Amino acid sequence: MGPITVGRGCATAPGTRLWVYLYYVDGLLIDTGPRRLARGFRRFWAARPGVAQVVVTHLHEDHFGMASHAAEAGAPVYIHPDSVEAAGRPVSLPLYRRFFWRTPRPFAARPLGGKVETERYAFDVIATPGHADDHVVLHEPAQGWLFSGDLYLGTRVVTIMRQESLPALMASIRRVLKRDFDTLFCAHAGPVPGGKARLQAKLDYLEELQGRVRALAEQGWSVREAAKRLFPKVHSLTLVSAGEYSPLHVVRSLWPHDAPAAGARAQA
């Protein structure tokens, strides 16, 4: 895609297939993918001896799994300042995530500042918590590029991890939508032309879903009842993760603070 080289790999398990995308531009590598895809990453890395710096959008194993390889090769690896210390510690993952992504090795990280500069481009670093507290995106205003990590992923959200905050994610999306960009480079959906409109569509979906959750809460539904009403399908990821990923967390994250979590209906 012009000056941007796209690396793509696929991790599979029975009933599951997830794509992972890396982006290289003008000496900058954005994310490193998981250790599960180490062989492909090493080929991608070897074909680009000019990697001068690496940015990890957040400290999840599918994004920094090969950061140790980059650091050992001598490239500075940057991450949100709050995660620099954690990057140097051993990682403990639930069994299903160890199986699917493999466990990353610790690496020496450097703190991101407000900008990342290459010879030809200047990227603004924008804090975008929600999916993760340390999540950042990179915006190149002159080119209209947004390297979005896991900010987008897709328009619909049906399952999240317990620690995610959808209100924080919505605030992050609103912050990013104030910027001018066209193509969005997602870590799992790949390059998305018309990315600003797609990101707006995700915000619209979340706002509409938040309204539906509030309406059910005001009618006295419990969080669990509302989750079953809004997301009746049982998701395989919920079963495999023993509930770490669940539509229940989607509803709980959007539940209005002034409504009881149990709900009047459940107590009637």
C-alpha cells in the first residue's frame, strides 16, 4: 500500500481463525504479532533490515509476542509509559491464551512520548484506553493514516474481557474522530479504506447498545437477564475462555451507574 508494507498471519484453532496484521513504514514497525506466528515474523523482520524503531500499541500477547526478538536485534521498542516496567517482567496467561497465542518473553521497553518521527513522517501518539488501559494509536495527519491497534476491530461488539471499559473506549473513539484520517490500519481487520466512517459506525453501534442496556435496566432487568436478551447466542469464545470473554461483560460495562446490578425484576 504505497510506502506501507503490510504483514499478515493467521492463528487457528478448532472453530476459530484470527488474522494478525503488522505495519512497516519508513523504518517504523507497528506491533510485532504473537509468538504463535514467530516463523512468519522472523521472515518479515529479516526482509526489512532497516527497522529503526518499533511501537507496541498495547501490552497484549498478540501485539508484543515478538517484541523481545526486536529488542534483542537492537531496535528500540516503545510502549505506553505505564507499561514499560511490566514489559520487562514474565507474563502469566490463562491456559487458552497460552495455547492460542503462546507466552511472550519479557523485553526491554522504552516509554512513548507524544510523537514518533521517522525520516519522512511524523505520527501523533494518542492515548486510547478502553480495550486496555495502555492502548495507543498512531495518527499521521499529513497522510491521513490511523494505525489503530485494537481500537476498531469491527463495527459490532458482542463479547469483551472483564477488565475492558466500553465507556472509556467510546470516549477514546470520540477523541480520535476529531482527527482527519481516511485509511485505518487495524491489527486484526487489516487496512480499512474509509476508516473514519467505519469507526464512526462502531461508535454509533455502541451508543445505540448503551441506550438499549439503559432501557432494560430502567425496566428492572438484571445484568444477566439483559445479556441473555441482547446476546442470546452462546459464543464459543465464552466457553473456551471460561467466561473471561463474555457478552455479560459487555452489558456490565455499559450498565448505568444509578441502576442496581441485580435488577428489580430478578428480585420481584
